[in-house]
Amino acid sequence: MTDPSDKSRLTLAPRCHPRQWLIAGLWLSLLATVAQATVLDEPERATGWRQKQAVSGTTQAVVTANPWASRAAWWALERGGTAADAVVAAQWVLTLVEPQSSGLGGGAFMLYYDADTRQLFSYDGRETAPAAVRSGSYVDDDGTPRDWWSIVASGHSVGVPGVVAMLGTAHRRYGRLPWSALVKPAQGLAERGVAVSPRLAGLLRAIPHPNLASAGAAQQYFFPDGQPLAAGVSLRNPPLAQTLGRLGEQGPDSFYRGTLAAEMVNAVKAKGGVLSEADLADYQPRQRQPLCSQWRQYRVCSMGPPSSGGLALLQILQLWQRTAGAVKADFATAANAHRFTQILRLVFADRDSHVGDPDYDPVPVDALLEPAYLDAQARRITRQDQGPLATGLPAPQRQAKTLERPSTTHLSVVDRWGNAASMTSSIEMGFGSGLMAGGFLFNNQLTDFSFGRGQLVNGIEPGKRPRSSMTPVVVFDSAGEVRLVIGSPGGSRIIPYVAWALLAYLDGGMGLQEALDLGHVANLNGDYTELEQGTEVANWAPVLRQRGHRVKVVALDSGIHAISREDGRWVAAADGRREGLAMAR
């Protein structure tokens, strides 16, 4: 069977839009600057811009964060696979080529549109807390929250991985290719080797993780001879190839039981964690109801809790519509940026106060989307920035801030039958926990729980899923046809990244690539409004300061990958801030 790890075939992918690495000298100069920065502020930081162009076709489309992963997805589609098959093949490859962002040791949320039944389904592959954790695990005896980095660097940060089980469920329901075939692209690359990308090399040079260069399997893999891997070096991963081979032969359950499960548990316990083989064997993905809302002529759908992303996005769209005023041709203005940040303040106040795992605490989704409530919230928006705001609903539970790092990836796929997948996958911060077994890194998703004591809406409990900001989206037009498939990595900033691009495209009249290229604006209901450096929006800083904003002009590292339906064609676009590849035919 020919697979996309066969380099002689990769150049023949039909109508693949060409993507070239930037000139090596420019990359190395940029990455040297990155390495000198304060590396702990943004562990998966921006590593430069590469101009991208949208591609289009009438049959199928793929966008992922790395060319090898896009080709693996394309390989599956070309062999009669569905969007579900393509996502599985791509995720296994991402484990190898983008290990800082996602992989077998992490979790994911996915929306899947089944064209046969014309129904949208949502799947929760979020990690869970081990059974032996206790409430207040992340605070000292005096109630002081423990240092975030000390938790990350220990086994206490590792949740039960969910992405393998979730993709196994999706494949059983929607896949057409054999499960065993879908590991072949990644397995071949892991055996023969694949060139280290400039982004991975730059992040390793920045040494963004306390565990990564110190000891153990990750140190040996990423820092052979004590030096970080360089861009272009061929990287082999025999342990991952072996893991994938077992996964292909024995199915998803082999990840959660047997030899591999024991290896994972031993690696986590060696760093003080409490993960057990029973935790792995007991893991179950959840099928949940998609969260949808009518907005203008569209039906916009995303994930419900424990992801806060879908609820926040729907609130943003409804508040935007309520505060639009006269329709203007120019979307990219400082006035719109101000309005957007004030909406974000309200939405993040609601998110921090009310959203957690719905299996443990009820989330007032209906109340937060109730028209009268949104009307009242819209009236709170003023022409001047008001600073941090409080939720508009009573908050019966105490809240505590969480710190979500932007180490995540997003995949968008549409197949020849019109099935569509929007999946956001993550191991939390750059390189996750830094712990490794079986050739892959483990997540540190338990640090997405709030640090504090008492009853917290996002407090840690056995079996609970931490709140997320992942926001995979599928938008339908007035005829019920798929109009847009979109999502992004970015930690808590995923919400403004996705919302800003969606508004620019569907409400602002921008082209799809133009909307993805638009500079980012973010405010997480904190002290500062963030504007993306090196973009036009950075020039809005004086106007926003006049409106009372405290402004930071910073690098904002999204990875928005989108597919839209335009005049009977699929248009696919990749974010220029990462290494993604869009393909269509």
C-alpha cells in the first residue's frame, strides 16, 4: 500500500497547492530572536509569518497544521476514505511532526457532519482526572495556590488521554478505510524519519519546558548529545512506530490496556502522579449535543461544555448583532475592535463564573443564551473600556482563574460525499507535561483546572474533565448546507481568534484567506487589550488608548484552518502564522 510517507509519491498529490519553507537563513535569524525572548510567557510562541493563498476545488478539501499531516489526510481521501478517516490519519502524523501541540497523549473535541443523515454530531475526547486526585490538589496547606510550573513538571498534571478513544468511536461510525491502514502514513514516517520543521526547531531552541531538556525519554529524543534538534535534521521515532503498529493491529483499546498502558502509568508515577491502569481502562469519550444558534441567515454550531468555546462564540455573535448599529463596509476598524473587546469582557466573565464539566455541575447554557439576558448584556457595552467586568448572572459557585497555554492544533476536512470534520486537538502547553513513553508526549491538561479550595465551577475532582476553550465550528447556510468549517489553537485566545476571523469573513465581507490573515484583537476580561504586532491592527493602539484601554502589542500565535463553500466550490485556507497546508480538488 502506498502511503504519504513515501516521498516519491508526495510530489504527485493531485492539485496540491504548493507550500515552500521560508528561506533557511531568514528562519534561523528569526528563531534566534525567539530563543532570546522570555520563553516561559508563551511556551508555544509565534515563529514567524509565511504568506499563504487559499485553494479551491469541487470535490474535497483538507487543512491541517503541517504539510505531512495534510498529505496523510489527502492520502486517506484519495483512497475512498471519509473525513473521519482523514482526521485519524492526520492526527497520527501530527503526533510525530508537531509533537509540541497534540498527539496520542492528549485530548480533542470534534464536530462531525454526516451528509447521509444531514446531522451534526459532537464528540468529547477531553482528558479526565485520575480517580486518586483530591479536591484542593493544587493548593498548599495554607490555601495558597501552588506554582503552576511545579505542577506541570510533575506527573500531577497528566490527565487520562482521550483522543485515541474518541477517534476510535468516530471511525467505527463513519470510517470506510480499515483502521489498520490509517496508521501507515505516520508509522512509515516514524520508521524512516522526517525532517524537523523550522517551527519545531525554533521552539526547542527556546527551551520552553522545565522537563524537556533535563532528563528522561523526552530529553534523549529532542536533545540528542545535549543540543536541540535542528531544522532539516531527519528525525526517526521507532518507539512511536511500534506504538502505532500495535494500535493499528489491535485497535484503540490497546492504547488503554496492556503493555502501553503500564508504560504510561510508570512514567507518570515516576514523577509523582497518580494515574493508574484502571483510569486508562475506564476512559470513555462522550457524544454530546452540538451547541447551535441562529445568527443572521446562518446556523452556527460548536462544542458545548466542558468546552467554553462554543457557548462563548455564540454569545459573541449574538452580542455583536445587538450592537452593530449601521452596517459599514469596512470591518477592520478600531471602533469594531473596541466593540469586540467589550463583548469579550462580558463573555469571559460568564465563562469564568459558570462553565465547567456539565457531568459534575450544571452549566446555565440556556440562561446565558436567553435573548433577554443578551439584550441586557448588550446594554452594558459603552464607548469607553470599563476594565474587568462581572458576570451578568448570579454566580453560586466560587471561581478561580485558570491558565490555558496555546499548545493545540486544528484540522478541517470535507470529503467527496460532503461529510465534514472540525477537530481541535491539544496536549495543553508546548510539549505538554514533557513526560514521554511509547514515542509520544503526555498532556498537562489537569492544569486547566482552577487552583483553589472549596466548591469551584472548574475545580479538580476524580474523573472530571477540565474546562477548555477549544472551539471547533461548523456553520450552515439557510438551506442547511455546510457553509464554513473552522477552528484554531491558542489556549484561551482560541475564542477571540475564531470569533474575529468568523466575523471578518461572514459579516465583514472579507475573503477567507484575508479573514485568517487579519491581525488579532483579544481581551480575556483582564487588565489589557492585546493587538497583534506586525499587523495593521497594531496601529489602532492610540485610538483604543483614548477609549480607556491599556494596550499591549504582542505576538499572537493562532493556527486558524478553515474550509468554506463558495459558489459550488470548497475553498480551503491555512493560517500564515503556522506551517499549515491547505489542499483541495
